[in-house]
Amino acid sequence: MLELPGFVLPRVYGHTFGFALAVAASQKIPLKKALANITREFRLPPGRSTLIKGLKGALIIDSSYNASPAAMATMLELLDHLGRKTGRKKVAILGDMRELGQQSAREHQQLARRAIKVVEEIILVGPEMKRYFYPAALKSGFSSSANQGSGIDSGKRITEYHFFGNHS
């Protein structure tokens, strides 16, 4: 088993480590030594699947380095897996996926449909989230803290949202 202190990694990293171990085997490096080297030397830049201990036993997975549709989907899958494994509440803080051009609306709306199947609470950051994700999430059954008391309550809600930037 490969344990990497300070990280919780999506399944996709299994391919990376598998390839690294295959290269080690091709170089006649014993498996035990290759695993020890990976455990000792593996590093990711801050903001890439970094574990942070939160208040009241919360676990924060900081994957804020960059946001792309594939990366967001991968991290939602990981969050879903961890939530099922631990039985704990899942909260996602999601920011804009930039540089998507004409695909921005479609990708943010698809992310909304995927996220609402996984998390109980969402905090949104950014003008693209405001423009595309937020309406799609509301349409799909999430309620907004702004709508509390209005009769809309799926038990899942967007509790807070911050829209920064110069897009309206």
C-alpha cells in the first residue's frame, strides 16, 4: 500500500504511480525500494490535493491551484468517495473555470449538474459561477440561502456565494 502523508489523491494518480513503478521495475529497482522512494520524494505544489485540518475535525482538501472541467470532475469524484467512506457532510467551494471561451456556459452548467449529485452545500466564487453554475444548480433542486423561507428546500443548498471580478 502506498500512503502519502499530507495528501488525499484521486484515483487518476494510480496510473501515475503505476507507470512510475513499471519504470522502476524495468530498471531492476525492487518494488519495496520504489515504493519507499515515492513515499519519501512525492511532492505536489501547494493547492493540489493538499490536506488541511479544519475546525471541529473537518478535513479540507485544497485543490485550488487550477480549475478545469476534468480536474473539477475528478475532485468531485474524490469528495463523493470520501463522503461515502466517512459518512460526513460534503461541502464544495467552487471557483470559476477560466479560459474556456465559448464552452464556459456549457462546462459550468455540466459541473453544476455533477456537483449537486455529490455535495450537500456549495459555496461559489466568481462571475462565471454566478452566470452559469448558480442558475443551473437552482433549477436542479438546490436552494439558495437567499431563498430560505420561500418554500424551496431540498435539504441541499448553496449557502453562500461571492461573485468577484468585472463580469456581470
